[in-house]
Amino acid sequence: MPAVLNRTARKTAPTDSASTTPIPRTAAPVLGIALAALATVVWSGSFVTSRALHDSVPPVQQAFWRWLVALAVVAPFGARQAWRQRESIRRHLGFVLLASLLGVTGYNTLVNQAGLTTPAANMGMIMAASPVLMAVFERASGVRLGARRVAGLLVACAGVVLLIGGGAGGARFAAGDLWMVAAACCFGSYSGLLRRKPAELGGTAFLFTTFLVGTVLLLPAQGVSLAVQGGFAVTPATVLPILYVAVASSAVAFFAWNRAIALVGPSRAGLVYYLQPVCVSLLSWAVLGEATGMAQALCMALILGGVVLGAAGRR
């Protein structure tokens, strides 16, 4: 019987959607968690850069140039694969359009808009609500989450609710917080949608296609922003942060996150994503000089506790 189970495990081991090399079942969870952690740490920097650019680069223009540069970075690896898979992309065009709208066009534009009025630490903490949506989508698809993982999600989410409600330290609910709630919904929906990605769509081809479609969808808003707000000064202080979010936070982090979802699923990757507020708070303190009070410290404690509790749970 053990031999039969081992053969079955080898047959069903997760494989990279961009590669035919199978990954051993025992290694898949470790690799998936590591990739989710990589994406989470890299994305933490994007909240800081969004906040740093809030008074120099309009939100839509931040998003447009981010994705245009990211598209150029991914093109040498994904354009040819996307062309080869054009029939599959055409068949699943509705899925590609929705993923592009949620994960590319909508999510980062909303984050940049939130950065106009909300501190980076608060942005990261509110974004921690998105794993709850990921878990809901995964449960709706028939995956059992387990009691400990659900408990971990609820404990970590409590930190977000405490922050938004101002229950500790008198935290105030700013207009940017509403934009961040919308961004969290976009990202949670995008991550849940990835679980249903057609297997015939390769990872790199899918990444390139969503970057391309998402950038095209941003074109009308970019035109309006240029006409109404004008452009921005091209200096190292504006170009370098955009290059960071384009290369690291877009090309590298999205590939790592999409792969992590394929390996361990949205709810488990979402638990790692709960560490983002901690990373954002530390970075915003070190780079922007934003203070972290008792409310933020309490939220971080709840978030870390939820991650530890949920990570120990089994499917």
C-alpha cells in the first residue's frame, strides 16, 4: 500500500505551469511558502515607494509606467510563449481580461491612490485583509481549510479590524483606507482566481499577457491623468522607485506569487502574506520615518500570532 501511495504522489506532484519538470510533493510546500515569502517582502517595498511618490507622481501615472516597464522586462521571456499559446489565450480571453483588470489595472492603481492620504504602515495592514478573501474563494472551490488555519486567519484579520476601527491608540480612518480596502478586495479576488487558471496557459505566457492587457486597460486613465494633472519631473527620486516596483514588485514578485498559488493554494500563501504589514511597518519607519505606535504594535502581534497558528494547520 505505501508503494502505491508513493507512485500516486509522484504522479500528482505539482508542476510549474511554465515548465514540464515535476516538483516532488515533499518539496512543493516548502518552495511554495518560500516563493510567497519572497513576493510578500518585495511587495512591502512597493507600499513604501507608493507613499514616497504621493506628492510627485500621480497615482495612475505611477501604475502605467510601472506596468509598461514591467512588460518590457517580461517580454523577452514571455512574448514568444504567449504567441505560441495565442489560441489558448483566445479561448480563455474572459479569464485573462478579469485577471488583468483585478491584478494589474485595478490593484496597484488603488494602492497608489491610497498612498495620497494613508501612511504606508496602515496600507500594509489593511492589505492583510485580502487573505480572508483568498480563503473564502478556496473554500468555495471545495478545499477544506482546517480549523487551525481558519483560526489563524481570524486572529490575523482581527488585527486589521482593530486598526480600521481605531480600537487601539485612537487610529483614524482616512479616505485612503477606503481605497486600500478596495485594493485588498482586488488582490484577494485575483489570488482566488489564479486557482482556476487553465492549465494550458503557461506561467510566463500568462504573466506577459496579463501585463500587456492590464497596461492597455490603463491607457484611457493615463491619457486623462496627463491632460488634467500633467506629467511629472523625471529625476532619480521618481525614476528609481518606479524601476523598483516595475522590476522587483511586478515582474519578480508576481511570478513568485503566481507560482506559490499553484503550489500551495491561496489560503496557505495568504497566511504568509499576513507578514507584509510587519515588513511595511519596518520599512516605512526606516525609509520614511513614519512612527509605529501601540495600535500598530498590537496589530502586528495579532498578525504574527495568526500566521504561526495558521501555518501549523493542515488542509
